[in-house]
Amino acid sequence: MAYVLVMSSLALSVSFTLGWVLWRTARGLWRLVAGPPARGRAKPQAKSRARKAPAPRRAAAAQKPAARKAASKPAQKVPSQPWGLTRWLSRRRSALPLSSLALLLYALTRLVEFGMTRRPQSPPAGYHDLVNALGWLAAGLLALALLNLLARWRCSQATSGSDP
């Protein structure tokens, strides 16, 4: 009875996870096909814009030499924009919850595997392979979640304009 309970809960968890991944993928593909939603009407631009008068050249010549030296120093280095892959990764919010779910499933199946090795009967044939595959999946998803967090940090650093 315990075997049926454990395997059915594992099958339910895997089915839920795969369904969730398919749902998120379908939503992402739909957004690509449909395009971005309209945010409202665009404001018409003014036909005539006021021109600024050019600055007099005498004012630049009248500056002090110390002010010229300060102006000639290079400005602080502005951080470069993140790559497209980094921006794409930073927008994905599902890596951390999905990796947490996979890690919890791996821990539960590992605990069940430990309990199955302590009983007199042997565990089912493919159960050890299933636990190993789930462990590798959890490790890969944790690495993806770490990359996602690093991409979010990088994009937030680029938008704030501060140098680390």
C-alpha cells in the first residue's frame, strides 16, 4: 500500500510539473506570436519645437584654465548594457520555484529510496534510475536558477547605473 501511495504521489507531482512547464511554454509562445499588447494611444508630437539659441563662444573662452582642466577629464565609465541572453534570463521568473519543487521531490524520493533499501524486499527495478535522474534534474534547475538570479542582478546594476 505504501508503494502505491508513494508512486502515485510521485506521478502526480511529475504530471503537475510537466503540465506547468507546458502551460508556461504555451503562454510564452503565444506572446511571441501575438506581439506586445497595446499600452494606449500614442501622443501626437508637436509639429513645431522651440529652438535653443546657440551658446555664445565667448563664454567658453572666458572660462578659467582650472575649469577647462576639470572639464577635459573623462567622465565616469558608464556600465555597458547586458547582453540579450542576460535580459531574457532576467525576465524568467519560474526557474527558482521550479528548482525548489524539483529539489523537494528529489529529497522525498531519496528518503523513500532509503526506506525501501531497509525493508526485506528489493525496490522496483527502475526506481534507483528515477531517483538519479530526478537528482540531476534538480541540480540542473538549481544551476539555471542561479544564472537567473545573476542575470537579474546584472540587469538591475545596468539600470541603476552604479558601478560595483
